[in-house]
Amino acid sequence: MMAEVVALSLVLLPASVLFIGVFFQPRLIMQLTQRLFPSVLFLWPTKSKVVALTIDDSPHDAVTPEVLDVLQEHDCKATFFIIGSYLDKWPHLVDQMHKEGHELGNHTMEDTASWKLSKDELERQLLETDSRLQPYWGANSIKWFRPGHGWFTQSMMTTLRKHGYRVALGSLFPHDPFFVDQGPLIAKYLLARVYPGAVIILHDGKPSRRQLIDALKILLPELKRRGYKVVTLSSLVGEKPKAGSASNAGRPSKIQ
């Protein structure tokens, strides 16, 4: 019986840590989560005051144009995770993102939970979106993928590795899809928890998410005042890792 309890604990511990990390994001738990899942990027071990800003479910013409204006005003860069069907509706916004130096990642063709998709359907959506993003990527671009609704499976990771993708989740998520008109609260949440190497997750994608604009208007200048630089995921992982830390986060070759 004791052996069975120990075995069950070993199975449940990583899942429990991931659950706590995703929903509450205490820094130590996120660092442990990164160690437990080294093939997924949650945060980057650096002492430099730099954070990655990631924005999911882009683009949308009711939100994205003003988001881009705020980013340009404060000289900040972001990684936008693009939904393929949205790109088909507003390709000019994706062109603008690319022109202004932002990074584009793959968020499948539809706004859906990736872990619920069959292997074939996930691969189809991945590759359809990939074909739309290829014109924006250079020869040395990192191909980032963020699973819809934030969960991943071993089968999913195998498919992503097959197509050369690196997976990014994050370490600071204010649960903004569950609120409306709470931009100042979202900014306050992030500013109270920010630290070097954090990956911030925010959401675009529909008119009700215009709070993203209000949040960024508060967040970005205050981060700058505190000495932080706001960058893309690829720029973040280009930072020199601090001594004694693991530096292979998000690398497909380390999938477990």
C-alpha cells in the first residue's frame, strides 16, 4: 500500500505544481514548475530587469490597433500569439506587428483548448497557421507555440517538436479573460508581482478585451520607471542566464 501511495504521489506532484503555478504564480512555484517541465518556457533565469510581454488571441480590429499604438509610444516589444482565422480577417494588423518589430507566434487556427483536439486536428490547425506565419519569419526565427487555454500533453509536445516548435506558457497571468473593464486592476496585479525574467500573458481577441489597452497604458510606463525593459520571448531567452540556473527552457530537444 505504501508503495502505491508513493507512486501515486510521484504522478500527481508535477500536475499539482503546474496547477498551482498556472493559477497563483508564486515565483518559487514557477521556478519549480520550470524545472519540472524544462521543455516549456515559463520564465527565464536572469538577473537583468527584463520581462517578456506576450499577447494571445490576436489580432482583432477593435483592440489591436490601439495596443500597437501604446507599445510604440513606450518603445516596448511583444510576442503576439496569432490565431490563424483572425489573421485571415485582419492581415494588415499582422503586417503592422511585424513591421514594428514585434514577434509572431502560433496559437492554432481557432480559439479553442488545444489539449481537447485530436492529434490530427491539432496538427492540421498548427500547420495551417504555420503556413500563414511563414512570410513573417526569418531563417533563424524561433517558432513559438502557445497551446490554447494553457495546457499541454505529451502527444501535443511530440507533434510540436516534429515541426520545430518551442512551447511558451508564462509566469505572470492576471486571468484577464475572466474580467471586463478591469485594466487598472490587471496592471496593479502584474506590477505587484513582476520580477526579472518573467513572462507576462495578456489577451487580445474580442471587443470586450479593450481593457488590455487600459492595462498597458498603466503597466508599460511604470515598468520603464522601475528600470525594466519589455521585450519579445526570443529577446528574453537571448539574455545571459544567471549562474547556476538551467538555461534550456522551451527547447524541443529536452521534451520529457
